[in-house]
Amino acid sequence: MRHYVVLRLLLAAFLLYVAWPIIPQETGFVAKLFWGGWLAFFILVVGGNFAALLQMVTPPVMEQKELRRRQASNH
């Protein structure tokens, strides 16, 4: 599960890398509004993925033993 979060962060970083040179070239109000919205959405995506990444913790040892026991009994 953790690798999906990292892949989404890398994809967002790549899209920012592609878009960054174009942002300063735009001069119209609508273009600036679009890029402002795009950057705000980018920050939300990165923040959400970082929050998901930080909340991923390994369960305590007792819960790990219980999960292993359940998986062994299911197979």
C-alpha cells in the first residue's frame, strides 16, 4: 500500500516538473486563475498523500500475531 502513495507523489512531482516552466509565461487573468487553481490542487494532492503516508504504521506485535494466526487458519 505504501508504494502506491509514493507513486502518486512521484506522479504529482512529475506533473509539476512539466508545468513549472509554462506557469510564468502566462499573462492573462484566466490563465493565472487556472494555474493558481492547479497549484492549489497540487498542494492538496501532495498534502493528502503525505498524510496517508504518515498514518501508515505497523500494527503492534500482539496484533501482528493475531493477523498471522488468522491468515494461517484461512489457508
